[in-house]
Amino acid sequence: MFGPQVPTVTTPEVGASAYLLDVREPDEWAAGHAPGAHHLPMMEVPARIAEIPEDGDVVVVCRSGGRSAQVTAYLMQHGWDNVRNLAGGMGAWQDAGRELVSEDGQPARVL
């Protein structure tokens, strides 16, 4: 049995007020992420689920969209109805010319 279709959003559709939930690993986050994003590695989501807003737009992002789709489905199964997966992940974000910031002193990049 398949779960509900995971709703997606494209980079141009992500508004300034969206809560961007980055579920990549710490090294990926440090290399480059969207300004104002919130880092919560995928494997920590079950333990830290209360940190994720239940209202407003929540956009889940990873490198290419696979892990974030899993997290989006997980959140939907646990009652979140305001979550969407970023189609194409941080690769699409970068390709669209959206801003990236790094935490490691190197130019921002997507690992």
C-alpha cells in the first residue's frame, strides 16, 4: 500500500515567509544552505519533531529531493498538513540562482 502523494513545491514558489527545513547531514549544511533555513538532520526528525511548526508553510529540503520527500511523508503521517517537499532539492535551489551561505569558511556550495 502506498502512502499519500507527497506534495512538492518548486524553488520559485518558495516564499520568503516559508520555514525551510534542511534535513541534510551536518557536512552538507556547513558547505552551503539557504539563508534563514533551519537545520534538522533527517535521522533526528523523530526525536525533534516538536521543533517543526504545524502552521505556516514548511518546505523540506535535502540535496536532490529524495530524503526530504521521506521526511515530508513522515510528517504528514504524524499530522502535519503544511509540509511540502522542495522539488530538486538544494541543487535546484542553486540552479535557480537563490542565495547560499556556508558555515565552513569556504564559498557556499551544494555537496
